[in-house]
Amino acid sequence: MKTLAVIDLMVPLSEYATVSDDANLCDAILALEKAQEEFDQTRYRHRAVLVFDKNNKIVGKISQLDALKALEPKYAELMTDSSMRHLGFSNKYMQGMLDQFSLWAGPMADICKKAANRKVIDFMNRPTEGEYVRQDATLDTAIHQLIVGHHQSLLVTNNAGEIIGVLRLTDVFAAVFHEVKACQLEC
């Protein structure tokens, strides 16, 4: 794992879906769709959109789950504590939340129309320190960060600290299990 560098597996920023921080949810969804269509079809599709500010600096990320949560703003009230996201709740409890807070109560077309204009800056995730990895870091370092942080991707930085790409869990998984398969065939 120490022979592969992050830069060998990352997706360059130029190939990733991006939107400005004044874009809305609809813009983000369209950017993701376009990036998926243009991306190398032999690789896994993108599952997130990066958000940049007026200075062209990446300031946030919107995952598919973030986009779904943005359709129903009441989730922001329910999930204020980040530790709640990882707790296991019973089906009965989750159904009670759905009913009590009238989540997804309207017709889907109405929900989508209302949410499509929500600004991405209002629901994007701002990267934490543990979501950055240097381009010259070895794969073992990146795997450790992905596992410990429960991340789907890491933002890859160059020596100047600028974001140059995205290291996706799916690409790391594919590389590692390609090696596992190769070892199995040798044994």
C-alpha cells in the first residue's frame, strides 16, 4: 500500500462536477448528471458535487444523500447532532419521526419545485481537516483516513495546499480488491 500514491488513483478536479456557492440544488443535480455522462464509463460514476466560492476555492461538497436531505429541509432540524447520523434506530422509531414531523408529506412534484431553488451553500458539507489528503500521501494513509472518518471521498491537495482532485472510496476499493484478487490467483 505504500507504493501507490494518492495521485495515482484520484480523479482530477477538471473531471469532477462543480458548482459555485450561489448555485441552487437544481444546478448541482444538473452538474452531477453532466459529469457522470462525460466521465470515463469504465469507472464508477461520480456521487458528489464540489462547491467553489468567488475565488474559485473549493469550500464544500454535496453528496447524493445531501441532495436528498435538501429536498426535505426539516431534516436539518432533526439531525443537528452529527453523532445522530450513525445511530441505529428501529423501524418503528423512524416511522414515528416521519409521521410526527410530516416528512415528505406533500406530492413529490411540489417538494421538488420548492427545493430546486435552495442555495447549495445552505446545505453543503464543509470539509473538515480529516477530509484532505496530500497528493503524495501513500494509499495506506488515505485508507486510514477514509475508514476512521467514515468518508466517501477525500479532497486531494498539492504541495501549495490547493485542491487538485478527489480520491473516491470506490476507486480505492477497486484498487485494493484488484490486488487481493491478484494475490488469490498467485496462491
